[in-house]
Amino acid sequence: MTALLAVARYEFRMQVRKRSLWISSALLGGALVLVQGDRGPHSLPVGTPAREVVGTWALLFAILMPLAYGMLLADRLVRDRKLRVEPLLESLPLGAAARLFGKYLGGVAACAVPGLVALLLAAVTELPKRHDPALLGWALVAFAVVTLPGIAMIAGFALVCPTFVTVPLFRVLFVGYWFWGNVLLPATLPTLTGSLLSPIGSYAASWLLGTPVLYAGIPGPLPVLRPEPTGSAAAASIALLVVAGLVPLLAVGLLRGRRRTA
Amino acid sequence: MDIAITGLRRSFGRVTALRGVDLTVRGGMFGLLGGNGAGKTTLMRIMAGVVAPGSGQVRVGGYDMTTRSGRRDVQRRLGYVPQDLGFYPDLSPREFLDYVALLKGLDDATARRRQVGELLDMVGLADVAGRRMKGFSGGMRRRVGIAQALLGDPALLIVDEPTAGLDPQERIRFRTLLAGLAGQRTVLLSTHIVEDIAQTCHDTAVLAAGRVVYTGSVTDLTRTAEGATWQMTTTGAPPTDGVVVSAVTREGGTQYRVISQARPSPDATSVAPTLEDGYVALMRRHTPAPAV
């Protein structure tokens, strides 16, 4: 447990210091703020419940900001080999699983920081107009239910996939996946858009806003993953996203453990 | 910590790195010499528990390295400086040592901080302990490498090619540091730089093409070239009989140092061998003659 927490702690420290994390988050978040138009959260009339205002902000940021997280997490596992630290780490009395899950936890935590900062900043900028301190509390809730589960899922794949394909190729594929799996309508192509497994957080955002958003529950392939957007469906989506992020880690953890024994 | 290896073989795909290594190491500083591709790094990685042995017996401090639990037990008592060790550029040496200490299981924060501070002092990096390692020189990085290896006061220290690429002053400093550490533990030094062994080790083994071709004292290895080390000065072509160890151009011609069983030229004089001469003589014996 100590080793896992140590890896998580230092992975977090190294990643949260990366300028690229902050620059890319600021650019994507800033672009979304600028192009939100009159349907965006800032244009919601005074008197709109804090939950709805912050939920709309969370939804807005969820459209593009996770792209930055996926890109940045892509080199975290292969980085040890690239930096020639791997032989040393392999000589330490530390299991492959502790290293893998520690990196995952640290990576998720580091990516979560700009996500949380963006939502808190949005809530703070809304305060003078709406005079509702509940905005800050809802910002934390929106972060926990919309932003974080998406990061948890992305992180699992972004860490593991580049051990099988190159980092640049993964990044290209990830951008393609993001628009295919979150934005493209099932009527155009079979896609996961609007399903419980959509890391953009459409089910959780629908629960926050009290109305289906971002195609949550839209008819498409795998209807079992497209229930009516309700509170329990949102909870199921959150759980599924977290589990989905852990699946690639478990698979590669088993594989590495076996390889070390061989 | 004693090391006992018998019949160790290890292949990677079609490449056989070790072809039946037999080696015994008892405490103190022990040198492992060999050319590039001789199998030194594979042997070191096996002893560090990074790679599992293919076949044969490897016991380190009584622990069986063919089992996962044995490797883990050794790793708890090990300090390892891998060949060409890299670092996280975004961490300072203090943070890097703290990280490795945590991974080694040094849970007590106060004791860990104290040990990290002492080691940074010992390797002369206390002044830059908080600076990120991005701009560190090769020598400074090696010193961080040795400091991390000493965390937890290991009984076995494995150091793989530690002086490659260092300037002469750094090399001497590093060698002295390593030799000083051998008093209380077993230090295994792998290198292809003969001088490093000559200056630090009493006992050594020589590896060639995945086999141990010599094991014994450094003095006895030097004696291998006794009666076969020659010096001659000529303005003509270099001697063809034997191996030229050095060639120094002087006023009266080029002075050659040659390893040869027979006198390479009538004016060649027999000289006392050095460890390098002994190593060359030994390798000459174990290198197959080129096909005609």
C-alpha cells in the first residue's frame, strides 16, 4: 500500500507540474468559454438554480477538456522506459500492480486538478451575477459526477494503450475516438454517443440539469447501455466509467505479472 | 552477502546472453570485467532480480533467485545502479531519493528525510538538493544514482558500468566512493574499464561470450601476461605478431606495447605487465581466431 501511494504521490507531483497540462487545459477551456454563445451557461437567466448553472458549465468543459488529459496521460507509463528509470524501478521490492495503479491514481488526480479549477473558476465568475454561494458546492458535485468519472475512464486507456501502439498513434486515435464516441450521432455511424459508457458524462449532466442533454439515452447500438436518463442511470454510468477505466489496467497488470514470473 | 552461481544460462529469443556461468563472490568489492556483449549486464540484472534466470542455480545471500519470493527478498537488501540510469527531469535529487526510499519501504518520514540528507551530503549534492535534475551533468547524475542505491543501507550493492562517460576526475572520485562503501557490504562492480577494477578490487571475474573465463585475484590476472608483455620502438609498420595494447608516437619512432607469446621483434624488450595486459592476454586466449 505504501508503494502504491508513493507512486501515486510522485506521479501526481510530476504531472501536475507539467506546463503542458495547464496550457492545454487553459486553451481548450478558454476556447469553450469564448465560443459558448447565447446557449452557454453564462447566458442562463438570473434566478436559474445553481445546480443547473454549474451543471451546464461542467457539460461545456466536458466537451473538449478531456482531450488534453488523454493526450497528456498517453506517455506516462512508457515514460519510465524512455527516461531509462525502468531498470531501477524493476529492481525495487515493488509489485507491478502497485506501480501501475499508483501511476493511474496519480495521473487521475493530476488531471482532475485543472478540471476542478475550471469549474471553481466558473462558479466564482458567476457569483457576482447570481449571488448564490451554493454555486461553489454544486461545482464540487458537478466535478465529482461529471468530470472525474470521465477522467477515470480515459486515464485507464491512455496509460495502457500506448504500451501496445506508439504514443503519437494513440493520440491520433484518441482524438478520433473522442468525437466518434461522444459527439457523433448513432444515426450516422454505430457509436457509443449517448450511452452509459460515454465519458463526456451525458447521464450525470442530465441528472444535474434535470433534463436529457448531450444525447443521453439516444437510441443506438447496445440499447442496454442506453436507459432513460435518471438518477440511478447516472449512478450506473459513473460506476461503469470507473470500472471501464480499471479494465485495461487489470489486463496489463496480469500480463506484466506473468511476464515477470517467466 | 555471498553470491553462488552454478550453470547459469539465459537467452532472449534466439540470442544467448549467458552460456553456463559459474561464479562465487564473497563480501567486499568484486569486479566483473568483459567487453561489450559479454553478458555482464544480463548477469547483473539477474542478480538484481530484474531478470529471472533461465536455468541453473543463483543464490544471493542464501536466497534462491530462481523464485519470485527469493528475488523479492534480495531486492529488499539491494542497492542497484543500472547501466545508463536515467532520472525524472521534473524531480530534484531530494525528491527522487525520497521517492526511491518510499518504494524501498522506508516508511518513517523523519528517518527517511534524515537518510536522504546524509546521502546527499555524502555524494556532494547537498547544495543542489532542491534543484530539478534536468540540467545535471553526467557526473552529478551518477552521484544521485549511487545515493539512491545506498538508501536503506543495503547489504549488496550492484553497480553496472558506473564510470562510462565520466571525465577523469569524476571517475576517480566515483571509484574512491565505491571502494569506501565496500567495507561493510558486498559491492559488485561491472565495467569494461580495466583501470576501474585495478584501482578498487582485490578479486575479479572476466566474462567473455556469456562464460566466465577467469575468476581470481587481480594480481593473478595481471600475471597472465607475465613473459608475454613487450615494448618496442620502431619507425616501420606496427608489429603483426600479437596484440598491440598501446602505441605512443615519440621522436625516434612509435613505441608499441605488445602482448605476444613470442618476442615480436629482435629489439623488443620484456616488461612487467599491468592488469590491462593481463586482461588482453586472457581475452586473446579466449577469442577465436578469425576465419581465413
